[in-house]
Amino acid sequence: MAVRESLLLFLAAWMVVSALLSPSTGVFLTVALIGILIVLEVGEFYLPVETKESLKYSAYFLLLVFAFIVARKVYEVLGK
């Protein structure tokens, strides 16, 4: 099995396990972001350009979602 196949298999398993174990959507999206960033960092030289680009766009989107989640939690803490 090639390294790129192992990385994508890891990411798929990471997503499935995190979806099953996450108590909320926010936690799942945060853990998904962590998984994508791990795959991008480890597989930088092994992944095809198209795959890296799609993972980068996914990471950018999840970073925006993460910023929204953090802002919402800060607002909840400061509002009480």
C-alpha cells in the first residue's frame, strides 16, 4: 500500500471514529480539522497536488467554522 493511500485511509478512519464518538457537531468539526491538518502536514510530499488542494480548501473552510464556534463560546461565557 502506498503512503498516500495509507494517509487517506487514516483520514477516513479518523472521520468515522470522530463522527461516532463526538458529542456535538462543533466537536466533530474541530476534530475533523485536526485530522485534515495532520494529513496535510505528514503527507505533504506524498499526496497528489489535486488532493492537497482539496484538503487545503477543506481546512480553510473548517478554520472559518472553528473561528465561529470559538466566537460563539466566548459570547456565551461573556454573556452570562
